[in-house]
Amino acid sequence: WLDATLRLEETIGWKIPPERLALMEKNLLKFCENPDSLAFGPRDRWMGVKPDFYLHSLREYILAVNSLVRYRKSPWAAELGHRMLETIRRASKADGSWILTEFDTYVNFISKSSKPSDKNQGFSPHGTSDRLIEALVWFYQTSGDPLALELADRFARYHLKNSTHPDGTLNVASLEGSPTGHTHSYLGGQRGLFLFGELTGQHEYIDAVLATYRVTVRRIVRESGYACHDLEQVPGKVTNIPESASPGDAIQLALWLATRRGHTEFLDDAERWIRARILPCQITEEQAKDAHGVVDQRLRGGWGASRFPQGTQMSYTDVTAAVLHNLCDVYRHIAVRSEAGLTVNFHLDYEDPNVRIVSERNDGAKVTVTPGKQDNVRIRIPRWTPRESVKITADSKPISLTMIGDFAFVPRTDLSERTEIVVRYDLPVRTTVETINGAEYRYQWRGDDIIGVAPNVALRPFYPS
């Protein structure tokens, strides 16, 4: 919650009510009142809360302190974060495996009483240290704490070996003790490996993630954006329910590989998953109403897991926060200015001092781009639209289509102050079939939007029938 809402505040200027932030800070401090300094719960039976040993959420604990240091310059959060890191260092080996007996909470509460309900994911490297890497990188970048980088290196080396293959196929060696796997953790681990490789200049990490994205990520997250809670390719008991955090993870991976490494073809994946899954499955105010028309505020605006592949989604705080985190990153990259001029990556409504973008879709697509000043402009053209269908005008005057990679190039010499550039292109209609849990789902597409599905559900459907 802290990570997602503080990112949202930075991204769009919305302000967190101070009293809400203060309450969440108190929660964080209270839950870390234990010798591990991790949010395993207090020891004084505060509000009936019992200590819990949950390594799965180490990522979220570090994200919480990182957000307070980054966005609020909090000295106590930096100190708490360092104590968290000291516990993680003490309780892990140089090879990246855990030493459970070095966690005070495990020794004095968990091992002698009830076991965690999620024991497999709680104790194996998968579902714990893979998803933790990105939080360690961000905390290092924010605080400069060298211990964060040391631990990121420890876990990155383990997961490069045990969670990737050079050919991009799924490596499940890290899943020992967690046979079904957890998709959100796996994809979070890939993000962490990318960030660590980028930070340290070790290209083997980035190369491994690129190969994994091409071969495995695009299979785990279907064309429609459907992703199973657990890794479907792993033998064993699989939780066959869809959830929204994993397509959000894939979107962010595609964004980074495109904007930071030049693989701009992946922007098509990112926008398709946004349009076809993330936006349609957000729970609207109307969907959050009960039989009496009262809005359940816990549902409204949220994301989570679904009872059915194409609807009946429930809202969960961790998934909502993860998706919000991803969307903030996308929003900041809809249009960016650099030495190359203004670059429009996504055909989504957007406005800042540099540009105003209006995206309209009916039988065809129309994207209106109004730069804030006279400059070279590059506008991404989706690879799936027929190239001959693309037409561009500047102040209603046709201009020739000049492509630089995946982008239409409009030189500043063709523009004046506040020129209105309009790009039109076709939205091909097609039908695809995906087999999910043994059932076939037929999707009708218009461009990269899903406009119909069969079979459908009655409660909170994502698409029309």
C-alpha cells in the first residue's frame, strides 16, 4: 500500500490524506516490533495479532521502507530498512538459501506452534528471494545502503542459475519445496534480475531475462492477458485461477525491455495487455454495488483474483497495489521527451506540458498528438495494423509516412507551434481461441481490444458476450 500510493502521488499529483499515511506508518512500525525487525507481527498481543512467519512478503516489507525513504526522506524508515537487511543477511547463506533458525520469530513462535499456511512458498527460494531482488535494488538506489546491494547480488546469482535458462525456457530449479510455483513471484524475480543486471552492468542478467521474456513470459501470460495464479507448466497441484498482478508484471517487463534496451516491438504486448486485460478487469463502481445498490468500497477500483477466467474478480490489496505500481510506470512512459525529440510510446489518453494525446477507437483508430512545442515527433505504429492503412496529417494536411524502427517520424520542419498531428490506422477484426482449465474461450478482437468473449459470466464480466 505504501509503495503503490506514494508512487501514485508522485505520478499524478494526487495527495495521500496525511492521517491515512500516518496510520499506515504506525501499522508498519508496530508490526516490526520484534527482534527480526520484519513485519512478522508484534509480540505484545496488540489487537489480538499473533506473530506470523511469512517470507513471501519480504519484498513488500522492503518496498514499504523504500517508499518512505524515497518519497518522504524518512530517517526512521532508513534505519528500519537497514535492520531488516541485517536480519536477511544473518538468515541467508552466501548461496542464496535460507537459514530458518536465524529468524527469531521462526525459532520462538513458528517452529514450536502452528506452521505457516503457505509453508512451501514461505521457505523455498521461489516465492521469497526471487521477488525480493527488485525491492533490494530500489532500496539501494534510494538509500545507498551497501548491504542492500550485497543481498541483491546474493539472491540474483542464485536465481540466474536456478530461475533462468540461456534459451529462455522455464527453469524450475528454484521451486524445490514449492512444486506448483507462483507466477507473480516468478515474474517479479525476472524483473529483479533485469534491474540488478542493469544497475551493475552485468549483461548476462539482462540477456537471460530477454530470452525468458521471449520464450516463457509470453506463454505464461496469454495473448489475452490471462495468467494463472500458479505456473501452469509445472507438474503438481496448480491453483487454476487467474489474477491481475502477473499480466501487470509482464507489462512492466515489456516496458523496460522496450524503453531501456531498444526492443520496441514489446510495446505492442504491453499496450495489448493493458487494453485487453488490466483496464477491462478493474472493478468499476457499478460492479461494486450490492443487491441494494450500496457500493462496497473494498471492491471499487480494485484488482485481484477471479473465480472465472473472464470475470467475477475479487479485490485484494496486494494485487491492487501491484497493478497500480505497474500502471504508474506505464503512465510516466506514455510520452517522453529526449534528445530524439518527443516519443509517443502508447496510444492512451495523456496530457502534460510536453504533449496532449487523445486516443479514439471506433471502426478504426485515431490518435491525436499535440506537442507542447515545435520538435521532432516519433509516434509508435503497432506492428499488427496493415502498414498501408496508416495515414498521418499535420493540421489537416497529409504528410508522408516515414518510419524509424517501430515509430512514424514527423520532423519538426513539418510542424508549427501546437500543431495537431493525427494518426489513423485500421483495427483488424479477428477471433482467437485459448484453452483454459480444459475449456475453450473464444475472443473477438478489434485491434488490440477484446470486444467479446464466449462463454461469459454474469457477475462482474470483463467483456461483452
